[in-house]
Amino acid sequence: MAGTNFTQQVRAELKALGAKASDAVTRAAKAGWKTAVASTPVDTGLLRHSWKLSRDRRSSYVPKPGHKPKPQTPDFNFRITKDKRFYLFNNVPYASYVENGEGPGNRTPSHALLKAKIKIEAELNKLLKAIK
């Protein structure tokens, strides 16, 4: 009987640890989103306010009828579990130009998505160190 109680206790501890880890991953994703927003230059504010953080959904850019589709900033996504992911994306048509510094004039790339990725990876590394 003692083995059964111990097994139940271990299961409960693992479940609690999983919930804490899931919360930490969510915080890391939100930190990456905040980094992307803060790293995006502002002209009208549309690009900065169009960063989205989503679970289990890919971004979908649908151009208006009659308009040529323009490249968009690639998604940054990372897996939490086998079937759960976070997606960080911006569907503004000119997002990739600002991200990469392309287009007319000499523009400095914002690298907002890259900075977000670095921030998320740093936060996840903290989580892994805390678990070890």
C-alpha cells in the first residue's frame, strides 16, 4: 500500500511541475512578444500593434482581392509538447521589409522577430537551468 501512495504522490508532483513549466513557457512566449513589439519601429503604429502571439494556430496572410501578395515576416514558432506550439507573427504586408531592412531608401533592419526569438530562448534556458 505504501507503494501506491508514493506513486500517487509522484504523479501529483509531476503534474504540478508540468503546470509550473507550462506557465514558465507561456511567460517566455509573452516576453518574446513584448520584445518584438518594443523592437518594431513606429511610423503609423500599425506594424507595432500587429504582432500576434497565438497557441496552436499558424498565421494566415490573406491579401485583399486585386492586390499582389507581399512577403510577410516568417513565423517564429516553438513546440511546447508534441501537439502544442506558440506562434509569434505579424501579418502586415510590409513586415518583412522592415524586419530585414529592405525596400526603398536606406533602412536599418528592425530584426524584431530575431530579437524575440533570442529573448524566448534565453527565458527557456533559465527554465531548464532551474529544473536541473
